[in-house]
Amino acid sequence: MLTRRQLLKTTSVGFGYLAFAALAHEQAAGAAAEVGANNPLAPKTSHFPAKAKRVLFLCMDGGPSHVDTFDYKPKLQADDGKAVPRGPGRFGGRLLASPFKFAQHGQSGLYISELFPELARHADELCLLNGMYCDLPNHPQAFIQMHCGIFQFPRPSMGAWIVYGLGTENQNLPGFITISPSGGNGGPVNYGSAFLPAVYQGTRIGRGGFGGGIGAAGQQVANLRNPKQTAQQQRIELDFLQSLNHNALAEGGDNPGIEGLISSYELAFRMQAEMPKLMDLSKETTATQRLYGIDSGRGGGGLGGGGFGPARGGAFGQQLLLARRFLEAGVRFVEVTLGGWDHHRALKDSLTTSCAAIDKPIAGLLTDLQQRGLLKDTLVIWGGEFGRTPTGQGDGRDHNSRGYTMWMAGGGVKGGLRYGRTDDYGFEAVDGRMHVHDWHATILHLLGLDHTKLTYRHAGRDMRLTDVKGHVVTDIIA
């Protein structure tokens, strides 16, 4: 039986808890209203009318061989085994013909390797960029440059810049999601926000190859759920924390770091309700899963990471289907990474394996986006940090940053187009040359952003993705 003293003591604690909860919630609501008026993730008006609303970057970590995939070189075939003709960037060795046949596809007649029988059906939607080049043929530097513009100093990644410029269309999800990003070549730098507020950095799903099937969505995003607290308890705790953040903001004046922290905490709380539903692929029809090859062994299996292993192709189909669901739900920028493209040895077998892992899933993705009316304003990008040499390195190929291929589809680019050209053997881009800065400028332009105006003041200078360079390649824009 409770004494009068015990009753008053325990009820006072209860009254105090209720009062604290109400006060904290009121303060947090005021903070949310004030910050919400300038929510960094709210949709923003582009500089000019956009062709694309969202981006899906299919990142092939390791440097795919352009002369074996999308850059047909008849002279390389004819001169197989001959000594390399002298020229810039050529250091001896012998020419190595591609072991794969090329054929023309679609009404456009684009040459595509036999490695991509399914993707070749979409030839008239592809814009091949055969004149790409970057600054160095080393994986870390080239990979970071592909993502961040330059590699010498910490810079925000392309996805972070895009969300900074446009915001996102779903306030319950991150604006930028990266699926199975590379753990090397700079790691988190490639999806980080650097000096931009933290709310713009990529949210990582998976890494290296982790278990737990697609259905275990709550375990695929680190710390998505707190098993020790109910949603109501989390809300009370968060309200109190946000009230402290709001007080600090009021006392110290404008502070992008604190504002970003408030937004990040709120986003993390909202994600708990929506993210697991999106990551549950069991809601997709059997027909859709087959489209991505999920039941065929060329795109099925568990959700793996960039390293994969024997079942690497199986995960890729599920990752692309997951990416489509995120894009459809309003995520602005999604990146899916597949490693294993550094083919210094056993070119024929290893490249066949790599391409088989992505052929049907990517073809299915393009079909699915088309059927849903999303391809017209979704920019799909494919490629790696550089290409490979036309010379042999035993039975493989070495790195080549002087000329390589990437491709785009949808999102306002011209389909069935081959833009740019490497020399007769594929050593170097010679026509329609497109540096990474030009590539970034063009991507931003398709999204309605002027790359010279998308800036952020840092260290006394207006920083931008393209540094002080870059030109929009208007010839590829529809």
C-alpha cells in the first residue's frame, strides 16, 4: 500500500515527465516551423527548365574496357598482335584485338558488343559518349574525380551538389542514396558532402557484400530502427534534443551546421516509417522481377555489395529494382555501384562474367522506366572511372584515362547517338572530347542547373562541382 508521501513523490515525477514532454514538443514544433520554412531538402526551383528530374548513376568500379563493349575498332581487329604505333600515351607493347564481336543495332545502327544482347535492344535510347577522358589513370584519383570533380582536396560529391541545388521530392526519404558503394578509392568521399551541410550527403545502403535478404529492410540501413524505444519515446527524446539545437541556433545566429543537424535528425526519424516499405521487393509482381532477371540467375539472389563474389550478378537486378523504387518515390539521386571491372588478366572470361551480371538487369530497368513513363525525365548514366588500353597486358588490358566510353539514356539526351571518337585503336579521345568537368556540366544542365551558378561559399571562395572549368555539350541534348 502506498503512503501519502510515496504517492505524491511518484505522481509528481509523472506530472513532471508529462510537462517536460509537452514543453519539449512545443519547442521542437517551433523549431521545425522556423527551420521548415527554409528546409534544405525542400524542392527548389532550377535555374532554367529542366529536361531531367532525377538521376540514376550505374557506377562500374574498376574501369570497363571501352574497346570491348561500346567502342568498335575494326583497325584494332585487323592489326592484332602488331607493335603499337608511336604516339602520345603509348608505351610499347602489342595490340590486342577484342575477343568479342560487334554488330549494329536499332534504327540508329549503334555498334554494341555481343556482351550485351539484352541492352542492345535499347540501342536507340543510348547516347554513347566515346570521347571521354580524365586526368590520371590511377583508380583512387580517377574514381574521386568522377564523383567529386577534382581529387586533390575534399569536395562534395556530384549527388550532394545536385540535392543541394534541387532539394528532393519526398521529405521522408534522403535526397541522395548510394547502394553498395565502393569501400576503396576514397570510400565515403565519393558520396560525401564535404563542406556542404551534412544533410546533402548520400545515405549508404549496403557495403562490400552483406547478408539478410531484401525482406530484411530494417537491417540494410545502419541504425534505421531503435529496438529499445517505441516511436513515441523516440519522438519525445528527439523533441528535447531539437529544442536544445534550436536554442543554440537562436543564441548563435545562422549556423548551417546546426540547421543541417536539425534537418538530419528529423529526416532520420521520418525514414523509419517509409524506408522499410520501399525496400520490401516482395510487393513487386513476378513479371517485374523477371524483367530485372531476378529469377533467372543473371540478376537474382540476395542483396549484395560492391565486392559481391560468385553471386554478384544476382544482387544487381535487385539493386536496380530497389533504385527504381527510390526514384519513383521521389529520391533525387541514386547511385548503384558494381565492382570487379579491373581486368588486367583473363579478359575474355572476366569481362564476360561482369557484363552478364548487368546486361539483363539494365535492359529490364530501361524497359520498366519506359513503361512507367519515368525514362523521359530520369537521366540514367553508365560508366567507370576510365577505360582500358588497346594493348595487351598478358591476356588482359591496363588502365587508360586518355579515351574511354560512358553512356546516358533518357532525361533529355539524344538516343541512338554516338558522340565523340577515340583514334583508330582506342588509345585517345580525338573528336568530341568530353572531360569529366564537361560531363558534370552537362548533367547539371539537363537538370536545369547552370554549373557556373551552382556554388557554395567556402574558405573565401565560391566553390562548384566543375571547379573553374567545364562546358555543356549541347550536341547530345534532345
